[in-house]
Amino acid sequence: MAGRNVKKKIIAGLLLGAVFAYLSLKDIDFNAVAQSFSSLRYGYILPVVIVLCFMQFLRSYRWGVILRPVAAVDQVSLFSVTSVGFLAIIAIPARLGELARPYLIARRRDLAMTAALGSIFLERVFDVLTILLMFFAVAFVTPMPSWMTKSAVVVFIIGIVLVSVMIVSLTHKNASLRFLLPMIRRLPERYSQKVESLMDHFIGGFAMIADIRLILYVAFLSLGIWGIGTLAIYLL
């Protein structure tokens, strides 16, 4: 019975992989790809691969720091799940692959998936704020279109508001849940209790922002990740 279940999972995985491979490749102009490969300077391939692998390592390490107040996860698990998760983001439309990482890490560790999802949400906020800080630094030395600068300011303000909401939600969790209760309790009773529990775990995923040292550390790692990403783009 166990062997049959394994075979079914392998077949299902291969079929799903084939579907995602088709979605990833269906709009590619392979003639243009072939022409691009003919003009490559292959000496840059190894440095680019090394830089990208190091960037991926830093991503997984940063995620571990964000998760640290919630659960201790070993670096091997973090790196493997992060790699599979980013593959899923590329392969699955509408960035639905973002759900792969919290799902996989929750299966490997005693961790609620919604708490892991909260950590991913926090990670994305740090990414946005880091990119915008880099944008403003570049804008000091390179003229930018006014619409771009205004858009960056608006998104930066939204990011700061989100961080503030997360801090308030975490430091005043009971009050935040009470605020949400009128909306949650409009749901059928069998769902409302579950949603309340999910929200509690989701807010728990923000636990890292209660420690100013971890905030600064994650901010430093985020600058490193996107600085290395910039180097990879430059090499490419």
C-alpha cells in the first residue's frame, strides 16, 4: 500500500511538473534564445552562478532569522525549502508559488503554516523597503522621472504603515484580535473559531519585529541580499 502511494505521488509530481514546464516555456522564442547563447561570454557564467547561490543562501539565512523567535529551523532545511519555493514562484502564475515555502517549512517543523506565512509577508515588506532605499540612494546621483520618484515615495509610506501595523498587532495582539472579532464572527461558527486561530498564528509570524537587534540585523541582511543581486545583474 505504501509503495502504491509513493508511485501515485511520483506520477502526480511528474504530471504537475510537466504542466508547470509547459507554462514556463510556452511563450519562449527559442530562435532568439539560441542567438543569445551564440553571443555569450561564457567566462562570466561561473561567477554569476556563485553570486546567485550566495544570494540564495543569504535569503534562506535571513528567513531563519525572521523565524527565530517562532521556531528554530536548521539552515539545510531553510536553503532547500527556499530554493524549491523560488522555483515555484517562477513556475506557478500569479506568484501563487509564495505559498510553497510556508507550506513546506510547516510540514518539516512544528510550525503553523499561517505563522510561516506571516514571516514571508514580513520578509516581503523588508524587501520592498530595501529596494526603495536603494532607489532613493541612486536618485541622489542619477535623475529619475518625477512619476517614478512620487510612486516610490507612496510605496515607501505604505511599507512604513504596514510595519507599524505589524508592530501594533504584535504588541497588542489581544486588542488587535478583538478589533477583528466583529468581522470574524460574521462567519459561520465552525469557520469563525478557525479563522481567529489562523489570525493569531499569522500575527505570531511577526514576532521578530519585537526585537530591535533582529530588525537591524534583518535590515542589514536585506541590503546585502539586494546588493549581491545588483552585482549578479551587472555580471549578467
